[in-house]
Amino acid sequence: MNKELLTIEFGYHVIPMSEFASDYVSKVVTVGVYDTFEDAIKEGNNVLKELSSRFKFRETFGTHNGVFGSATRLVCDCFHGYPHVYCKITQLKYDDINKVMSEAFDSEENYADWRM
């Protein structure tokens, strides 16, 4: 069972607190976790509509509107100035921890044997 995570990342400059501190801040806001990619697309495009009053986007989320008909999972504002925003849909993959741990240890043993 996989889920889809919709996040928005804002990037902007701030006055640094010291001469060694960064003047760039990045804040990620979780919009929601969805059962299907289509649900995440729908909500993501609603969020893009809300953000479009302050940011300009060249594209929207979609199942087949990316390069070579691929799914569009990342949308960013088209200006290269600040502040800027990235909207992203990430697939959350759930797996059995014991299975993954066994695969990792078995693979390391096989790799060590192969290196000899």
C-alpha cells in the first residue's frame, strides 16, 4: 500500500543573525497525504490556484502532461527570483522492515564474496 505526499517548499532570504549564518531559508509545508496519485493531483492543482495570486506557474500536476507523457510530480514558479515555491507530490512507499533489513545484509554478504 503506497500513499502520495503533497508538500510545498518556500525559499526566501532573511537578514542573517550573525556573519556565519545563512541568509537563505527553506520551509516545507505538508499539505496532505492521499490514497491515490489522482487525489494528490486534484488537491495539488487546487493549491496551485490559491498560490497563483502571488506566484506564476507554467504547468500543473498531471498524470501524462510531463516530458514524453510522464507524470508531473514537481511544479515550481517560473521566475528565478525570490521568494520562490516548489510544489511536489512524492510517492510514499511502505515495505516490511524485516524484509528490507534481510535484503540489505544478504546483499552486503554477496558483495563481499564478489569482491574477493
